[in-house]
Amino acid sequence: MARLLRMPEVAANSVEAVLSAWPVPENTPFRSKDAIATIETEKAVLDVPADADGVILKRLVPAGAVVEVGAPIALLGEPGERVDDLSALLVNLGVSSEATVSTSADVPGRREPRILSSPLARRLANEAGLAMADIIGTGPGGRIVRRDVEQAALANSGNTSATTSATASLDNSAPAATYDAVAHTRMRRGIATRLTQSTRDAPHFFLRGTARVDKLLKLRARLNDPGNVSVTVNDLVVTAAARAHVLVPAMNVIWTPDAVRLFSGVDISVAVATEKGLVTPVLRRVDQMRLSAVAEATHDLVGRARSGRLQQEDLEGGTLTVTNLGMFGTESFAAIINPPQSAILAVGAALEKPVATKGRLKVGTVMRFTLSVDHRPIDGATAAQWMAAFTSLLEEPVRILV
């Protein structure tokens, strides 16, 4: 029996999301758990899996549209099902014929008979100061979608730059600098909002620590000899951070308006750079995982993050994020806490440095770490104890495996 597919509430308290793409064409069979719609939230691009085998009889929302949570986005049928009168069926299911007509060009209930465009495209055009009549639509039926606005914004910035440069040349003055205007994505806006909130609401303080990691690197080389599971330095750092949370449980907290939440298990986020922006998927119960399991779980999360296959639950929770720029040769840096977490650990590169051992100078490999901490639930002494425990684990890495 045919049924409606509705926009899911992919994030807690969300009221809308962007229907980013339709991976399955209309009247093409799909299997249970296949991705049948792709949704863009402020944090990630997520697939909506099918709950059973079936077929998309009709799409009710075009790609690129902003849709309210709970609104119908497609009509689904059983495998092999055919419907002679889709309009009548949609009316019976509570979707008006007016809405059905308008969704061929826009979201339900909104008609644009002269210029077909998605709400997201109109908003982006308004922010860029572009007239919809000047934008060429490449969507279905000539509809203007987000990519069209972005291209028009780039073209407009190029024309403006050229005009400005020509005017400056005629005035015998120095040419103005040229630039490209790249419209904000939903994810970039979300990142900006969260980090602005973090710097505004969470009073940050910072601790810096250094660990000699010669033994750590030798342990990693030995672990990777069999070639079963590739353990990275970051896997060792994440595991050591989880062990440090067990040793200093007062760090395993977050601040809420009514209380400090102290967690029994240790969930840690790992910062992953993707083409669309930074995401921080969460490793669950790292304190109970073997190092090989941490490596496997991290590899899975990173792969799904970069291919846009994360689910919303992968991005929620945790009290600490580990962010590593050491792979780019960065010696040290400080990071902004990812709310509502209470800390973020910035990991620098492993570099050879002169170190003093028993009064003698020799060359050793060291890593530098900066811990950004929310001072509301965590005091300086607690964070210092955590840093001492963490660096000690890295310098005696066999303890990480226990």
C-alpha cells in the first residue's frame, strides 16, 4: 500500500532541513536500508534509509528545497506497485492537489508561476543581492536551485571586480583587489553559529603540555607489524585521553543550565575535515574499547564522514573532542570547544627536539598538546591533573593497552 515519506527530525528540536538530493529516481525499485533521500543539516549531510523494500512513486519536494520537519517529501509504494491516479491518491493521503502541483517546482503550498525556484535559492539570492530574474535555472523544469545562485554570485563578483579594476585604471589609481564570493553552505553557517556560541558562552582557559613520544612511536610500529589493523598516532592519543578521563573523572562532564552532568562512560569526538567542512563524530565508550577497536571504529567514522554517510546520532554526545593538525606539521595550536562539550584537545606534530635526560642533552621526539577547557564545570586544578595523567600515559604507552 502506498504511503507518504515525511521529512524526519534528524536533529533534536530541529524544525526544518534541506532535501539535498534524491539518490533513487522515481519508479526505480529500492531495497530496505538503501539511501532513498539525502538531507543536509547544519552539522552534516545525512542519508535517509528505507525501512522496507519499495519504489518511489512520486517525489513531492525538489532537490535543494528547505522542508519543515514532518512535511511529506515523497510517495512510496510496495515493490512493483503502480498507481493510475497519483493526484487522487495524494488527496486521500492528505496532500492537496494544489500542493502537489506546486511541489513540482517548489516546496508544498508555495507557487512560483513566473520564476521557479527553491526557498533556499531565494534566500541565498536575497543575501547576495541578486535578482531572481537574472539567474538561469538548471534544476528540473528550469527551476533555480542553490548551485545556480552560487554560480551567479561568482559571476557577479567577477564582473564587479572587472568593473572596479577598469574604473581604477581610468582614474590612474591602484586597481582594487579582486575576490570570489562563495555563498555560505548550511554546514558552514552551523559551524559558525556553534563556535560563536562557544566563545560567547563558555569561558575558555588553556593548558599546554608536552610529552616525549619515542616509546609511543615504537609501540605503534610494533602493533602495525602484523598488518591486521593500522593503528595511527591519533588512535593512541584518543585511547590515552579516554584512560585519562577514567583516572580524572571530574573531567568527564558537561555544563547544563540546571546541573553539571557527570558521565560514567567516556565518549570522545574526533574532528574530521571533509570537503563540506569540519565534523566531529563520536566514539562511544572508548574507556571500554581495546586499541584495535578504537582504530577500527575511527576508520569507519572517518570514512563515513568524508563520504557524507554519517547519521545524526554519530554527531551527538561526548565530553571531549580530539583535533589533530600534527599531520600537517603544525607544532601547536589552540582550538575552540565544541558545545555542549567541556573540552577539546589540540594535537601537534611529533617532532625531534633536544631534551634533557638525567642532566644530559639528547635528541628525542616530542608532541605538544593544548587543552581548551570550559571553566564553568571544570577548575584549573582538575584540568592540570588530567593533563599530567594524559602525558604520563603517552610517555609510558604500555599502560594505554591495559
